[in-house]
Amino acid sequence: MKRHLISAADLTRDDAVLILDTAEEMARFADRPIKKLPTLRGRTIVNLFFEDSTRTRISFEAAAKRLSADVINFSAKGSSVSKGESLKDTALTLEAMGADGVVIRHGDSGAPHRLATSGWIGGSVINAGDGTHEHPTQALLDAFTMRRRLVGEEGAALDGKRITIVGDILHSRVARSNVHLLSTLGAHVTLVAPPTLLPIGVDSWPCEVSYDLDAVLTKSDAVMMLRVQRERMNAAFFPTEREYARRYGLDGERMARMPEDAIVMHPGPMNRGMEITAEVADSPRCTAVEQVANGVSIRMAVMYLLLGGSEPALSRDDTARTEENN
Amino acid sequence: MDDNSANLHPARPVLEAPDIKRVLTRIAHEIVERAKGADDVVLLGIPTRGVFLARRLAAKLEEITGSAIPVGSLDITMYRDDLRLGPARALAHTEIPADGVDGRLVVLVDDVLYSGRTIRAALDALGDIGRPRAVQLAVLVDRGHRELPIRADYVGKNLPTSQRETVKVQLTEEDGHDGVLLGVRSTESAAHTEGPEDTGDTEDTGDAAPSRHGTAPAG
């Protein structure tokens, strides 16, 4: 595996299956009375959040703490960033504090890549969502949830599974990461969205595109509903919310036409009544809550595989310091 | 996957299939004798080969006592003290029997006892799962060269070795046939042939010297 996790497209099929299998073991630890493992003792992980997020930050924090890492939470609000500090200076500060891993969420696409390749820091960089680019750990936890529900076998991928992703593809880093990862794992991905909410160049992605949800629904093993990102909607992408909900929202009637074992997924937070009705959101076929729980296992797996061994630590100049922490 | 080192440097068999069978039968009887009936015994094998040995022992114990013995596996990867000396390792299964380990006599089962570091890690892992009444250790081969104050309660065969030698346990479930091979390591680099499922004690001969400096006891 690489030293950083920036894009789901960087993962080979073997990498992805290894992460899913490792997460499966991590999930077993969650049932124990003592949920803590000593594996990352003495390592420091910084949660660098330039954009608001509750579930992702908490999930990363829980994962790091269960592996006994020291966690430093950094949010842009109320920090020196609001005083105008650049990403570079923030990174140099973190490096001086000895961060072994940096989890970064940033509003601008490419910020994690910049951080990882600039030489500003020596630790591993994990992308926790950057602009409209990627959110690889979300895709991994989605794939983990699908494998558990649809395949139920460790060591397996998602070969031949038909996954439909519905909604605001244009602004969605979750969709982008999922398309890459799911196709790597052998699934057939179909994107369903109004033409205005599809990005330019979508025809070169390893997936199919449809404008008709009803036609695709009956041939889907999993339907992933994306949140309509009101905060990014500064242009008119569809006439009214009611029209969007009618054409691209998932209600009980549509769900009934899905194959019997098919699941409904949502990365959260949900807009009930917009892309998903309360009836669907609360049904046992909806895996939204399960996805949150699986997120901790996946993030533990990623942190263990990136930081648990010697490779990232030994590629640094100051190996003496990490050995001291042993 | 580690077999190529054995093929390149002719290895001498020290235990054959019938020997292993006899040895496991004896250990099973010793467990029953010491535990006065094995009523509260839980067998936990250390992956990979310790798990198969634990299952075989459980079958023998059931033959002897007439009642089923809970058997599981305990992966120690996350508790190793040499994690930072190599790339992150793939994890193996941990499966604790449904009734847990609290108040029971846990017998850890492994193939080779060498530095003792694997068992140290296993004791730490066990401490996070529950509080057994007592913990004992059963191994197929004890090859000496302990680096920690740890000893086995049940030993299949004491095998005096030099640190340049390798001990390779082969079991039908994993390798297609039963046997224990004693070979000689030719170069230092051969020390790094271990696969991700390696349990540590079987193959980490050459790692021992540098790891003593780089690894503070994690326990």
C-alpha cells in the first residue's frame, strides 16, 4: 500500500480487499468489553478539519483512539487559519509537533494531495474529503457495508454487483470515490442524476449514466442516495425541490420495486423528504446507521495499514524519534 | 509460502506425522490430568498453525473426556512488539468461544516456542478479552533461545537448536502434510522470507539480533 490515502483510484483491488478484510477484524474488536488496542501507542494523529463535519471527524477520532494513538483535533474555526495562516504554515506547525498521520478535510479539491506531495510533512496523509474531489474512506466503508450485506464473505470483492448512485453527482466527492473503488472491486456502477448535476467528463468514468431512476431501480443490488448539497447550490440545477424529489427521490413505492435483497444506502446527513422519504430511511433495508458504525472499523483498518508498520515511519529522516516512542 | 527456504537448504525431519499424532495425544492426557477433568478448559490457538493444533487437541480432549471443549483462535498481530520493524501485517482471525474466557483455564496453543515474544503478545491480547482463572501454554516444539521469562506447560518435543537453524512446522490443514523440519539458514537475508500469516516464532530467527536493540518491551 502507498504511504498516503488521497484517492480511491490509487487503491489496487488487492489493497482494497486487504482494507475490507482488516476492517472485518477491527469490527470484531468492537464487541469486546475493552475496545482498545495498543497498536499505535506513541503515535500522534492530527485531525485537520478546514470544513465542518461531525460524523467523519468523530469517526476518525474514535478509530485513532481505539488504536491508542494520541489525537489532536484541529478545526479551522477559532484557529490561526481564521487569522489568515496558509496551509503550508499550518503543515509546518504540525510537522514541528511530530504528527505521524494527518487526517485532512478541506473545502478545496487537491488540498490533501498538496499536503502529501509538498514535502512539508513526513507523516501519512489521509484524505477525509476534499472539495468535490474525493472521500476515499467513505467509499471504503460503503464497499464494506455492501460486501457484508450482498456478499457476506471475507476475502471477496463485489464482482458483478449492480450499484446505483443517485443524486448530486456533480458536487459529490462520495460518488467520485465510490465509482473508482467499486469498479476496482468488480461492481457495475450506474449513476442516475439530472443532466445538470452530472460533471463534465463523466463519460470517461468507469460507469454508466442514466437519467431514469425507475428503469435502473429494478436492476440494482444497492441504491445509494446522495444528499442534495444545498450549501453548494448557488446556481439553479433543477426547477423545484418537489420536482427533484418526484423524479430522483426514493420513496416507499419505488423501494418496493427494487429486488428483494437490495439495500438502500445513504452517506448522511440525510434530507428527509428530499432525496429520501422517512419511510425508506427508517426501513430495515436502509443501511445509513450501519454505515456509520462500519466507518470506525474502516478508518481503524486504514490507520493500521498506513501507520502500524515501519514503512511510513522509516522513510522519515528522524527515525530516532519514533523509535524512542516505541 | 515459507516452504522455499526449506527446499533450498535440505531440512531434516525431526517429527513425522505419527509422532505429531502421539505427541498431541500425550499433551491432551496431560491437560486432563493437570486440570482434573478439563471441565473449564478453553483452547486458544495462535494463528496460523497453532489454531489447527488447538482444534486437534480439542478433538482429542473430547475423545478422552466425552464432552466438547471450547476452542478458538487468538491473533496477536496488533500486540506484537516488532510491528515497527516491518510493513504492517495482515491480521488473522480472532475468535473467542461464545462463553468467553472469564474464570476459565485458558490453554494457549502454538506450533513453535522460540523467543517467547509471541506468547508475551498473546498474554496482553488475552488480558483485553477477559480474566481467565489461569493461563497455560502448549507448544508442539520448544526450540529454546528465550528472550523473555516465559515457559511452556506442555511441550511436544524439546528441540535444542542453534540460532542459525530454522524450525518449520507443517500441518495437513495448511501445508498438505504433517511434519517438523529442522534446517539451516544460509544467509541473513533468508530471515525475511516470512509471509503475512507467519506467527513470528517459527521464522524470525535472523530478526532476533537487530530487534533486541530496536524494540523496547511493549508489555
